[in-house]
Amino acid sequence: MKDTCRLYTDLAWLWPLWGDAATEYAHYCEHVTSMIGRYAERPAVDLLVIGCGGGKNVLNLKRDFKVTGLDLSADMLAQAKVLNPECTFVRGDMRTFRLHRSFDAVLMDDAITHMNTRPDFLAAFRTAHAHLKPGGVLVVTPDVTMETFQQNRTTTATATRNGLEVVFMENVYDPDPSDEQFETTIVYLIRDQGSLRIERDHWTMGIFSLNTWREVLCETGFRVHEGFYRSCEDEYTVFTCVKGR
Ligand SMILES: C[S@@+](CC[C@H](N)C(=O)[O-])C[C@H]1O[C@@H](n2cnc3c(N)ncnc32)[C@H](O)[C@@H]1O
């Protein structure tokens, strides 16, 4: 099936409904701030969020940092700007962009899962490295690894706002566990004043073993610290990666 990526284009208006920015993202962002505080070898003032999407993480992180967000999608960036008018947002591809300025810290969150080949995965980390000052840190959290992937896992979320009721049904499936890709399929049930519209979306995403993560981060030139972040149901590995001086 062809990749559609509608959540970042014509259906991007649904993103603000999928998880409340102020509550659901706050705990993870506190963890990111504490990892930066623990490992940065310089004062951490300027933060670059790569793959900032609709700016939900930015909303929480701007309390502690001066944030710049980068994303490929103009529609997602427009939302990020509405939520965070005081922050700077730039459109670019995490594999190739160069802002020609550097930061004290970089966050790469769920967007890294869109790197679905080894060269793209490596290129994204090279981008993060290129945008860090010496002694700065990259925090990166795999959404999924080969060790944590659950075949055919299906999750649902619901949202209600201004007469609109939306159900998000997300399924992950790996047709070939011997390669480094899996599929995410989303069905959206959108009821506007009771009238039902059904839409669907599909992505080919990247999945790598923890050892591949460790190797690629070291190969990029980082000193890597490994820890965990626990949300109510799941536990994630968090890599805090220091750029040497
Ligand atoms: C799930 S959203 C991120 C949401 C974000 N964590 C937030 O706080 O709102 C994933 C984002 O990755 C972005 N993305 C995918 N491929 C990208 C690339 N090659 N370069 C930059 N951004 C990319 C998409 O445009 C999308 O906005």
C-alpha cells in the first residue's frame, strides 16, 4: 500500500485533537529537561526540536529553553506556530537541512520513526550532531525498537470538540521482521454534528534494534548515555548523547 501521510497534510487539522498538549506531553518533556540538565556540558539555553510537528512538545519545553522547531510539513508547522507564537519555526528535512547555527541541545522525538532506511536514519543523526555546540546534548527516544515492537498492536483514542467527535484507530504491523521497516495504518472516524466520515492513512516506518541505535549514535560521534522513560503503560529507552568538545 502506498504511503499517504495525510495526518501531516490534508488531515493535519486533526492533530491538535489527538492527545492534549498541556497534559499528555508534559511528563515526557520534564524528563527531557532533566536529561539535558544532567548530561549537558554547557549551559543549556537554546533547544532545537527536530520533527516538532504541531508543537506539543515545544509548548512544554519553552518554559525551560529558547526553542526553535523544525519540520517537513507546512501544515504541522502552522499549528506549532499557533500554539507557540513566540518560538521560531523552520521548514526542512531532517536528513539534509543545515541552519548554519548551533544549539545547546537537540530533541528528536517520535518523528525519527519516519526514517525508514539505514542511510536516512544515519543522516538524521548527522543533522542533529551538526547543529550542536561542543558539550551540547541530543535527547532521542525510539517510539519502537525491534525489542519492543508488538505485532498487530492496535490502539484507539477518542476526542470531542465543538460538535466534532473523532476516533483514531492505529495499527502497527511488520510484514517482514527480517528487514528494518514496519507499517502504521490509521483509520479516522470523524463525526461532525453526527454525520460520519471515514478516512485512512498509511506509513512505512523504520524499526531498528537497540544495538543498531547504539552503533549509529556512536558512529555519528556521540558519547551515549542510556536510560528509561516510563509512561503509564509503556517504557521507552532514552538516549542522551553528548557531542564531544
Ligand atoms: C507525530 S508528528 C510529531 C509531533 C510532535 N512530537 C509534537 O510535539 O507535536 C511527526 C512529525 O515528523 C515530521 N517529519 C516526518 N519526516 C520528516 C523529515 N524527513 N524531516 C522533518 N520532519 C519530518 C512530520 O512532518 C510530522 O510533523
